[in-house]
Amino acid sequence: MFADTIAAVSTSLGESAIGVVRLSGPDAPEIAAACFRHGRKLRARPAAALTSHRVFYGAIVDADSSSVIDEVLLVRMAPPRSYTREEVVEISCHGGPAAVQQILALCLRLGARLATPGEFTLRAFANGRIDLAQAEAVAAIVSARTSSSLDLAVSELRGRMRQRLQPARDLLVETLAYLDAAADFPDDEIPPFDPRPALNAAQTVLDEVAQSGRAGRLYQDGVRIALVGRPNVGKSSLLNALLRFERAIVTPIAGTTRDVISETISLRGIPATLLDTAGIGDSSDVIEQLGIDRSRQAARASALVVLVLDRSMALTADDARVADLLRERRDSVGNDIIVVLNKSDLPDIAGQAARHLFPEAPCVELSAVSGHGLSALEDALYTAALGLAGEVAEPQLVTERQLNAIQRAAAAVAAGRAALDDGLPLDLVAVDVRDALMAVGEVTGENVSEAVLDEIFRRFCIGK
């Protein structure tokens, strides 16, 4: 338990229906009682009378001036049944900035300290209510951009990471205990134990979690998708169709789009940033050329590229230029191109020739105007996005820090297995197994430095 009491505004700044001021620490009930007046008659209520997990109606009053700051609802949560496993008081007032800031200032004047970013969740971790992976899941819930990423974050908050890593941790502990005993007491009779199956099983668990984590990163970080093609093939119309609203200007005039337009959609639960680019072609116009340069940059920087072609017209020299650009990109970063044959509501002129540009790439015929074929394109984009992380049965939300630690643990287990195969002394094998166990502990928080904790929690918002 911490000796001091912290306070912060736990809701977003600005006007809202409700604002919440949260206190946590041993003096939270006393601070609340000093400024809270109960009921319509505004009677004082001692801290002991603030029954845990009951809602009290009243007002926050500045005793120095006897002025009422706001009508509020107050809830006290006694330990251990609170977010931090400390005394916690939450004051719900009207959501205007003046009300919440005055209540916070009064709590600070009465003895609380302003919380640092993420300090409430840090206390929940330090007091054993959640592990470190669950603490990081809190931040993931706050920043979730789609319902799927929210579902994954909530599952992590419920301890999914620890549950998945526990079998590997148990195997490593068992193996390390044998290796240490065999190295320290070589002359004693130690029950026979082959560490290879245990290390193989631990390796499998760690590899599966790492692979699931790479897929899960898609649901948190999202994927960038560039719509490229020559002028006037329907890229802006396709953007509008995917967004389900008119975002980009569409005209029959070639070169309408002069810059990259960026919008985000939920692609079957994956946050996808769509980039509508200027048409790539041969132009002497300075402004149009700048737009073309930005289109090339967007194509190179995006994880997926949609090549939009006009099915109703023969392929042109500009189509060939775009295809050459994408071939260069494919050779450097991989095959992640989807061909779209737009204007399927018109007679097919270029369909066969267009398919031969990238015969190995998925090809979707659609009409951006009518929406026919749009669902097939979304399916192809979703499949391609998942393919960026490899095949995985079930994605798992992880941070870069967690994924790095899991990969280091897997590498250490592989090194230990190789050391056994090479006939190295058991105490050297134990070094690798111990490194793997330490890396697993970095994920859940058993082995983590103060510097790492500071880095994790400083990214939280104040009040969380």
C-alpha cells in the first residue's frame, strides 16, 4: 500500500454530461468527507459513515467560503474491492471544466496529491490486483479503434496473456529446477528427467503466442492501404464507396485529386487507413507532379496497395507506368497487391489484359458507383491484411514490449535446446532457460525494472 493519497480528473477535459474526480489512498474517505455534504439539507457526513459501494447524493462544498461547487454523486470503495485495492472515492459531478477542476483543486488543498499519468493503474499493479500485461490492456481499451480491437483488449484485461504463458512458465520452472539440481549436486541421486520435451513444449507455446501477437498488432496499429492508378480510373469513387459517404471530390476531369486523402475504416474489425492518391501519369503541371510524387511515396509506404484499373477502356501507357512502379515495390517489400477492375457496370474492354499485369494477385471486379463487388474487395483486403502477420488461429493483443520479450524468451529456449544437443554442461543450459524465464516474467511483471514501469505508465492518461 502507498502512504499518500492521489487525485485526478478521470474523464476527458471539455464539456460533457458527467465529470469524475477520483481519489485513491489511505486518506481518500477523510478528504471526501471534509468537502462532501449529504442530501438536500447538505449535512456533513463523517468518513466512517460513507459506506463502501453505496452511492451518496449531495454536494461538494468549499468549507472556507461555504460555497457550493456542484451537486454530485459520491461512491466510496473500500479495499480490497476497488480498482487500486486502496481506499478509492469517485465523485461524479457535472462535466463542465470549471466544476471538475474546482473539485480537484479542493481535494488537493485538503491533502491529496495530483496523480501522475497512469498512477491509478500502477497502484493496481503494485498492489497485486492485476499483472503488468493486464495493466497495459487498460491502455489498449482506452485507445481501441474498433469493436474487434476492444474485444481483444478486454480479453487481455481478464488475464488472457498470463493464462497462455503459464504452461510455458511452468515447464521452464520445472526444467530449471532440474538443471540447477543436476549441476549443483552431480553426485546425488536425482530422478531422471529429459529436459528436451519440456523445452520443445515451451518453445511451441511461446511461438504460438508470438504469432498470435503479430496478428493482434493489426487490430491495434491498423494497416495502411493505398489506392493507386492512372488519372480518372475511379480511385476517389472507390474511396467514397468504402467509406459509405462522399469524402473525395469526383468529376469526369482527369487530375481532380491533387494530394493524398486519408480516411480510416473498420475492415472486418481491423483499423484500415485508406489513402486516395493522385493519378499517376505523364504530366508537366507542377502541382499535379507534386501530387504524383506523393502518390508514389504513399504506395511505397503502405502495407497494401490496391491497383485500380478502368475495365471499360483499353490499358494505356499510364497504366503501364503504374504497374512498373508497383512491380518495383513488390520486388522490395513482397507481393501485397490487389487488382481492382472498376466500372464493371460498363462493357468489358480491358479485363483480360488487366489480369495479366499481376496474374498472381487477387483480382476483384466492381462498380464503385453501384457498389456491386464492394464486399468482395473488402474480403480480399481483410484476407491480405491478415496475411501480413501470417496464418494464425486466434489473434492476441500485445504491445511491442511484450512481443519483444516473448520472442527473446523463445530464442533463449531454442538456444538452451541447441546447447543440450551439443552436449554442453547443464549449468550453461540453465543460463538460457533462466533467461527465457526472466523474459516471460517481463511480460507479466514478475521481473521488470523501475525504468520499464515508468516508460509503460507515463503513456497513460492522467486519471487512469
